[in-house]
Amino acid sequence: NFTYCPATGLAKGNEHSEFAGWAFPFPGVFLVEEFISEDEESTIVELMDRDDWKPSQSGRKKQDYGPKVNFKKQRLKAGSFTGLPSFSKKIVAQMKACSVLAGFFPVEQCNLDYRPERGSAIDPHFDDWWLWGERLVSLNLLSKTVLSMSCDSEDSIQLFPTFSKENGELSPPGALTQTPACKTSGEEGINCILSPRLVASKEVTVAIPLPRRSLVVLSGAARYGWKHAVYRQHIERRRIGVTFRELSAEFSAGGRHEELGKELLEIALSFRGRPV
């Protein structure tokens, strides 16, 4: 019922929903359109398709480049991990131009292949917090899609009215709430003080449109407070999502498993990997 606007960082109520005319700040999303060129995309997909795609859940197929992990027992080792693929070296280098990705060193890459004829989707979920760090980075290839965000929190979200001045009127006028003082005094329009509105977090869903060849970064609240999903209705044709993950603090400098983290990063950034 809300759509994320990259230009303002706001989630804006959709026109035909009960939240039309309302918005709230949605921090932790960074979106770059046309992150790679069409030629680069073609080359990357051609190289991916030279390797096998393994069946995954919910109609997806996958290629994993990363260490061997048992999330339930919280165990981690290199296993048969030989690094990220060679074609990702340039992608990772280009990420350094994004200020939000300063110091981002991916230790894992997961390619997911979605097709409408398989009913491909991925249910609302959080990525693991024990192993993976704050920033999740995903490159969207071959077709546009939508990243759907939802929240299970018992908290409320404060909405603020949005309006634009067209022909001297507020638009959309029906969506604005007047304060009691405003109603009593009979004031209208731009001089009327508009009160915020509280809504339960569970009632809010936010769509983040992902254009073809765009890069999206989730961090902070968008990483830890909101689940992300891709629904079947948003897979119109073949789509490949390439997700890069960094290590958590526990495996980084000063962390309990710093040495293991160093070993895995050295393997990852050799860019000599094949899918595991």
C-alpha cells in the first residue's frame, strides 16, 4: 500500500489505497539505476549460464559462491569455496563508487534465477544476522521486479500528509486530516495545520521498484526491521537476482572469529570461484 521513492527517501501511499496522500521516511535503502550496461549484463548472464543452476525453493534456481554454513548450529568453514566468480571482480570494483558501500568486502555471492512459468518467488524473510553484516547488496538483471517490504513489529508508524499545490488547491484534498483547532476555526487549505496519523506497522507494506540492471542496498532499518520478499506477480519474465553479502562484526577486525573471516575473505576476493 506504499511505494518507495528513491528521490525523496519516502514511502508514499499508493493512489488507490487508504493511505493515498500520506507518506513516511523509509531509511536504509540505496538504489542505483543502470548500475551496469546492457553489454555487461549480457556478458555476465552468458557466463552464469555456462555453469549449472541448482533447484532451489519456491520455483527458483540458484548458484552459490560462498563458505559452507550451518546456520542452526552456527558453524562455518571454507568447505569447497574457491571464491567469487571472475566476472564479479568488475562489479565489486564499481561498488566502491557508492559512498554507502565504503569498506564493503563481499564474502558470499548468491545468484537466483526466477521465471514466471516456474512460479518463482521468495517469501518475506530476514537474512541471517549471525554471519552476514549490515549491508545486503543485490543486482537486478534481465527484467524489472519489485522488492516487497513488510514489518511484524508491534510499533506504530507516523504518517505525514503529502500535498502539491495545483490550481491553488491541495491535492489530494480528501486524504488530509484537519486538527480540532482547524475544524473549529473554519480555516481551510494551506493555512490549516495538518496532523500526523499513526498506523500499525503490520498494516504497512512498501514496494521498492527495481528497474532492470539496478543495484539496491539494504541496511539499518530496512535490513533489520523490515522483511523483504519478491512475489510471483512481480516476475514477468526471466529475472536474475545477484546478492552480495559481507561478514558480520563477529568475523571482522576485532571480532571473535576474525582469523576465520580473514581466511574466507582472502578466498572470496581471489575471484577464481565456481559455484559450490
